[in-house]
Amino acid sequence: MPRQSLKPLLARGKCLVAPGVFDLISTHMLNQAGAEATYMTGFGVVASALGLPDAGLATYTEMLDRARRIAEFSRAPVIADADTGYGGLLNVRHTVRGYEAAGIAAIQIEDQEFPKKCGHTPGRRVIPMADMVRKIEVAADSRSSAEFLIVARTDARTALGLDEALRRAEAYAKAGADILFVEAPESEAEMDTIGRSFHQPLLINLVEGGRTPILPRARLAELGFQIAIHPAAGFLATAAALETMYGHIAATGSSLAAPTPLLDFKRLTEILGFPDVHAFERRWAE
């Protein structure tokens, strides 16, 4: 059973916003922001943990380890990327059980061929719809609690068109998916069509520089979306800050007069829990 459930938040009838996290510092910082939900981004996790592209290179074990740690520290329910389920039907069962035991609130499984590719990049291919239906059936059957939600993602829009993506999402809903995720609609009109096509909760993926228009939360709610993930905003902001700061140090030999804003060091130590360490030492170190 997840540490925290998404169901009460979805029942409010508003669009739930879930910024992306990719490591434990980003998780702590999202806690400070008071986010309603957390999204564990596959792109960001693979980049931060392995230094590699999000191209099916991360293993189940590597992703589960990061999912468990993020769920442990997140104050909000976590939606976690699980790629294609890391293999066949038996792998899907194993993945669902592992993510649920890790405390994740919702697992996202997609219908891409293995190895998968990042959702807003070219060259994505999907497996037959019937094969993905079986994956969703297995996923729904493998969880121990109905509080643990199944997010079914289809990447069919880019290669096969919106109609095929809608047809697949409907089949995945019938197979037992709790939340539907039609990846990479390319206009507000397409988003409206998706929103009017389903009664199940819908998730929209908003990537800065991606294929889908980024709209205000109120407009997303009007279009029929219950969850909006922002997977890339955090790591793009972090990468921009690092590029600027490291470039400045390399060019000048110092961090003095760097144009990058810095979090106060004392503030970061407080966020990470150093006051508890110091209190422990005061009590026991003598």
C-alpha cells in the first residue's frame, strides 16, 4: 500500500500539479515548496543517477532504488515512471509489486517497444495494443491495494496519430488502468479532444521545449485533465544554474560575482536535517 494515496486529491475535482524530482535534494526542495504531488521523472533519474539518455538503459533495480528513496522523503504522494514495466508480463508483475512496496502512490507504464525512448523525442514505436492491454491487466491484478494506482501511457500519437492513441487509451481503461496518459498531444485542440473522450482521470505531460502546449492549471482543468506533471522544469533549472556557475568558476577561477543565485548554505543544512544531527551530538557525543 502506498505511503500516501492520490485518491483523495483526485476526488477534489481540481487539476493536481506534480512537479518532477530526480534525486533527494530536488525532493527536499519540492517539499519546501509545499507541492500537492510528486512526479519521479525517468529522464531526470536516468540522467542524474547514470549520466545517460532516457533510452531504456536504466534497469528495474536502479529505478526502484531511486523510487524507494524518493517515496521515503517526499511529503506528497509520488507518481513514478516505470518505463515499459522492464520486460514481459512477469516483469510487469514484479515491477508493480516492487513499486507498491516502495511506497509509491501510482506507477506509470507505457506502450512503447523496448528499449523505450523519452516521450517528446522522435523515433518512438509502440507495441501491439493487445500486448499492452495484457500488461495493464497484469498490473492491476498484481497490486495488493486499490489505493496503488495504475497510470497507462500511450505513445501512439506521434507515430500513429491521435485517433489511434485515443483507441488505445480506451482499451487500457477497460483493462483496468486508473489514470490515462496520452503522451505528446501537439495542440490545445488535441488536448480538448482527449479531455472530452474519457471519464477516467487524465494525466498531461508538460515539458518545456516539448511537443505539448504548456497551459495554466485552470485551463487544464477546463480541458478535463486531473493531473499535470512538470517532469523537466526542475532539472532544466538545475542544469542552467550549474552551467552558469561552473562556467563562471572555470572562466574566473572563483565563485565571486557569479550571476547565479545561491541558496543560503545554512538554509540547505536545515532542509537536509543537520539540526537533528547536531542535537543528537549534543546529547550523546560527550
